[in-house]
Amino acid sequence: TAKKSTTTAKKDDLKKIEGNGPKIAQILQDKGIKTFEDLSKAKVTALRKILTEAGPRYKMHQPGTWPKQAKLAAKGDWDKLSKLQDELKGGK
């Protein structure tokens, strides 16, 4: 049986990242990006490749700010994250 990491899943809700919905969060998790820390360390080029491989409806998403947002989330700096997200439109 596989171990379930419910603590991580609840704590690191990748949908909190602007431009990242439930389907993209699942795609990232399937590729091993399961936590804010994982996402904060991901290269934008690797994220673009993951989205491109996921199909045409995901290719249009722009992950350029996702690592920066995830870094703030990983630190628990929700105020700064909220301020950054207020300036973004769809993660751009």
C-alpha cells in the first residue's frame, strides 16, 4: 500500500498559487511537484514542459511566477503572497 501524506496535501495546496487550478495542481503532483518547496525550486522551463506535455489546454498557462509565489507560500508569508497575487493576472 502507498503511504498517504495528508499533512502535506492539506498544508501545501498548490491551488493557492495564482494561475494554478485543480487540474494543473494534479498534473504537477503527478510529476513529483507536491509541495510549495518543490514548486519554489522548479525551473520555469521545466514547468512549461510539463504543461506542454499535458496538452494544448494547459500550454497557454504561464508558470513564470509560480516558483516565486511558492517560495512565499513555503515560508508562510501569506501577506506578501496576497500582495503579489493582487498584481498578477492568471499567474503572469
